[in-house]
Amino acid sequence: MNFQFSDKVTGLQASAIREILKYSADPEVISLAAGSPAPEALPFKELTEISKELLAEEPSIAFQYGVTEGYTPLRDEVKKLLAKRGVYNPEYDDVIITSGAQQANELSAKVLCNEGDTIIAEAPSFIGSLNAFKSYHVDLQGVTLESDGINIGELEQKLRAGGVKLVYLIPNFQNPTGNTMSWEKRQKAFELCKKYGAVILEDNPYGDLRFAGENIRSIKELDTDGSVIYSGTFSKILSPGIRVGYVCAHKDIIQKIVVCKQVADVHTAMWSQMLCYRFMKRYDIDEFIEKLHGVYAHKCGLMLEGIAKHFSSKIEYTKPEGGLFIWCTLPEGVTTQQMIDFCTTAVRDYKVAIVPGTAFTISDSDETRSFRLNFSTPTDDRIVKGVEILGKLSKEMFGE
Amino acid sequence: MNFQFSDKVTGLQASAIREILKYSADPEVISLAAGSPAPEALPFKELTEISKELLAEEPSIAFQYGVTEGYTPLRDEVKKLLAKRGVYNPEYDDVIITSGAQQANELSAKVLCNEGDTIIAEAPSFIGSLNAFKSYHVDLQGVTLESDGINIGELEQKLRAGGVKLVYLIPNFQNPTGNTMSWEKRQKAFELCKKYGAVILEDNPYGDLRFAGENIRSIKELDTDGSVIYSGTFSKILSPGIRVGYVCAHKDIIQKIVVCKQVADVHTAMWSQMLCYRFMKRYDIDEFIEKLHGVYAHKCGLMLEGIAKHFSSKIEYTKPEGGLFIWCTLPEGVTTQQMIDFCTTAVRDYKVAIVPGTAFTISDSDETRSFRLNFSTPTDDRIVKGVEILGKLSKEMFGE
């Protein structure tokens, strides 16, 4: 049968990372291509212990249906945490639990955007969100991302043109670049979006993973009437496999997201939510997060050291203060195809997997000579070895 | 701030059942309004035992990211089960794991339908799916549901009019009516949809819960080229709170659903999937299902007995051979408002919660004088008492 698919999914492709990940299935391949948190920093033992207790004490809550908004005790804990961080304002905001921040971001687009409405994203940005937006057939437009955040002039120009419903930003240790938006730019972007009536979707999956520099306040903290949607997740600090995130936004927006979540998956798995709740009750989450930082600082440092030592000096790279990623840019003049060749040769011939920048462009036809490195997932040995191998290849292909 | 929501969600309301469920939060209220499986039939002990083992043996699989298609060992087990039932044809079908059958149904609409495309559903039908379809701004049309399934003449008329992308059917123990589609009608509906190029979405959450009568083959068994999408779930037999369902369809359709699932929630919670897999490996799932039937037969029988004894003789009701629900219809001439009054009086003044038929109509303005009873969730005592109370009220309002 020849199926006629909807226009919104016809152009959608499975994430380009998947092709590279296929090579990564080979255990010999050193993968610097992942997006997972550091496995040694996840509290598997504590979660396992908590699981035993909750299943012994409240099996019927864990196994039966729950409400769409989320497990109430967890919602209350997340509200407390976000209030403490200045993100949640009980006067007009509400908070619900989602199946990962991915769902929060997807449903934000669904409730706000008609087909053809404009969404602005940093260029480059996180493929999962970009594809979520595209799956609602919106007009997705990129604004250049600089080392201190989105280009404000370009942003204003696009906002002024009209039709912008949503501005999607990952202000902390952005995926894929590792860049962090300055406080100045956060304020300017907020003011501009207010002025032109666009809602900001502030995605903050990596904010907890700051291992250097000073914390910068969330854009949501500037909000006085609910025009910023804030999404977060337990994926990077407790476990990605449990699929628990949350979204804080104006009550009216949350109400619409709840209706859409109800038809999407009814509710997030109860056991996963109860795990997060009990973890937050038992441990001081901020102290716990603090303790993770050593792992990330060490691994990032190790990778940066290797890059400085081995990479062709013509390659530029970011020096993130948190998160999971380093973004490398090949010398001027290198074409998109040459960058892809570099990535493909690395995994095919040298068994080191990295993600080509094309995975993060707004449009498939956008040019890029960058690639993404992940330092959180591999072991120390593999970071050292992987970067050394990449370095050699980079010098062969692009000179000392 | 005055938010402008997308057209597709503007008209969507939270499920009407929710209002009734608010009253049900009062522990004194006898709820015959639920849609949950019989709690005493769910294998909480076995699942708890399995959970301990899997977290001890494979914590890193349970807590880390998985692939969007689902946990491979579970996919393979589900494929085996569906092949055995004649539903899965490896030549052109594929099977993935979803976050409940709800997600399978929602994403089927998303990948196939543009805004304005027609989806046909039985009238009445399951609110969760109807709202999922509406959330893609399709033209949702109802076809009268009879005791042996959808009205075939009406179905053909609507198919002939053109523009029908999807025909949504719950052939076994339908929600809300408990009706089962005859084999004859299944064949006719299949042939008509083939003829007019519409895909059938066969939703089978209750098929395992047949406690009387002869099994009727799935529509998907008639399929020879992948024009039927089949969705199923572990919610009614193992646990609804774990949120695990599956969808079997042509590889091309599955591929698009995977892309949409990736942007929806990345993957279904790993622990939930591993629980289902290990349960299927340890127990003979068909034997296990067989053992559930006694519970359902007993509870349904108890409710039917009470209805026969206490209800106004002018009320008609279905006598299901499986599933969770009985559908009652008030005497001819009773208006929609009077039906709602009956339901509201029952919960407010007599503390018995039931679901008004308006929760299941295709359009908010459709008339109905029916209501839904659930026999699986309440205890025996509560079934007996609840039906007696409803019976008294029904005689007061509608005569002996």
C-alpha cells in the first residue's frame, strides 16, 4: 500500500545522530557522540533502594492510573524547588510533571502554534526540540548563536517581522555548543519578546550541571505575568531512563498542556515519579547536585586538555562551564561535506564517534563546519584516547 | 498576558469524566465511573519481585536512555505474541513499544492526518482517542454504533463522500458500550476501507478480557498489505500505571510513528518495559490472562444481576462478554439534560458516581440519554450497593 502521510511528518527524518550511533553499537568504537549524563554520577544504588521501599509500601499507587498533571507529592516538591530558585510564581504559574523535558517542549509548541506560525531557535540547537517543532509544521527560523547567547540584533529583526509565537532558548551550556547566555542578553531577549508578544520557551536541562563560573539567573525569573515557559528534567541528575521532566508556566498555558498530555500518554509512569519524589524527600537535592560537579569538571577538563594537546591548531572549540558538550569548528573554508567526511572517517576508520554539526542545523540545507563532542558519557581512558585519535586525524586532514 | 492558543487546542476540553471524578475523590462515594482494570487481578506481587531482580541485575539498562522503538527483548516478545494471534506479519509489519495504547492512537492520527482530513469513529467512542484526534484539528465524524458494531451502511456512505484517512474502531468490548463487533461486520468494514483507501486503526485494549462467548478474530488478521494499524496495551492485564502499550502496523507507518515518538517522549520508561518483558518470559501470558477472566465474569455478573433486580424496567443496558463497561440507556424521550441531571444527582445526593454519555459523543452538541457503568474497579459490596442506589433513583425519576 502506498501511504499518504501528513504534510507535517513527510519532511521529518529520524535524528541524524542515529546513523552515527549505529557505528557506536560496536563496543570497540569510542563514542563521544552521546547525550547522556555521566553514568558514574547517577545514583543507581539510592534509586534501587528507594524503589524497593516504594513498591513495598505503595504498590497500588505505583501500578495504578495516576492523574495527568503528575503525582501530587512530586509536583509539590518541584514547586518548592523552583520557587526557591525564583522560577515558580504561585500567583500565576503552575507546574506539572512531563515524560521528560522533551514532552514539555513538544507540547508547548502544540498548544501555542498553528501551522505556519513562526518559532525562533538558536542556530544551531537541540535536534529533538527542532524536530518536535517541525512536526507541527511551523515556520522554524534560526538566529545565530554566539558564545554569549543568541544574536540580539537578528532576534529583534525577526521579531519585528511578526508572526513569532515562540522563542526557544537553552540558556545554560547549550546543546550542541556548550555556550551560556549572558545575563545581559537574557534580559534583552526577555524584553524584546515581551515587546513583540512572543512567548519564550526556556529549556534548562543542563543548568544543574554548572561546574565552573558564576550561576546566571533564569530568564523565567524576569517573568512577571507568565510569558515565559520553563522546562526542566531529572534526566541529567537522577536518571534519563525513567523519563521524568517538568514544566512551569502560566496556569492558562499549563491547562492546555494538560489536555494535550492527557491525549498523549495519559500520565507519566507512576513509579518514575515516585522515585523522584522520594529521592527529593530523602536527600537535599542541591547538595546532591553540588557533589556531581566534580565528575563533570574532571571529564570536561580532561577533554579540553587533550584537544589543546592533539587537535590541529586551526580547530576552534568552546570551553563550557557546565553541561555535557564541547563544540568544535573546523578551519574556515572547510565545507559541510568535508566536515561530514571527517566525522565519517573518524567513526568508520578510526572507531571514534562524534556528531556532525548538520544534526543541529535549523534547515537540512544549512552549511556548517562544526561537530559536537560529549565528555560526560565516556570513561577517562576513552576520552584521552578518543581525543588523541581525533587530533591525529584532524592534523592529517587540516594541517598542524 | 492574554495567550493565543493554537486552533487545534482551543476547542479541547479536559475530559468530562474529570468533573465526576472530583466527587469520586470523596472516599464515601461509590465510584462506578472508573476505567481501571480490576485491582485484585493485577499481579502486583509478581511485578514487585521482578522489579527487585531487574534493578539488581541490569540497573544501567533500567536507568539509562533507551532507543525510541522500545526495549528490543520486549519488542521481540510482543512480536511473538502478536504473530501467534495472527496480528503481526513480519513481511510488511513492524511493532514498537509506546507509552500506553493512548500514544499509539494519537501518533497514528498525527502521522496520517492533515488538518481537515476526516477520521471516522464509532459514535459513541473512547473520549481519550476522540480528543487525541481533535487535537490535530481533523474533521471527526461519528458513525452509529450498534450492538454488533458500527453501522455498515452509514460507514460506506461516509467513505464514499471521500477525504477519510482513518477509521477508528474498538471491536472488542468497546468503551463505553461494552459492545463487540461481529465477524461479519469486521470483514465488511475492512473491505470498505480497502476499497476507499482508508486506514483502519484497530484499538484492542480489552480483547484479552473476554470472559464469555467465542473469540472473534482481529480485523488486522484480514490485512494483507499493512492497511490496518493495531494497538494494544499491558494496562488492563499487568498495570496501567507503568504506561506500556504497543502498535503493530506496516513498516512505513511505524517508521513515521517512531520519528513522532522520538520528539514526543524519546522512549517509554525503561523499567516499565523491562517489567513487561520479564513477566512475559517468566509466565505464560495466555495462561495468566485466562486466569483473570473469573474476576471479570464474576463482577460483571454481579452488576448485571443488580441492574435486572433494581433498575427501572424502562432502562436498557448492554450485556458484555468481556471488558470493563456496561452501557445503560434511559427511556425514550429523556433529554440529554435529564440524563446529566440523573448522573449529577446520583453522585451529589446519593454518592454513586457514573459517567454521563456526553463524555463519549463525537461532538459536544450530540444528544444522548445513556451513561456508562464500570464493574471492574469497585469491590463486590460496592457494586451491589451502588447499583441498588442507582436503581432506586432511576425508579424515582423514570418510573418502575
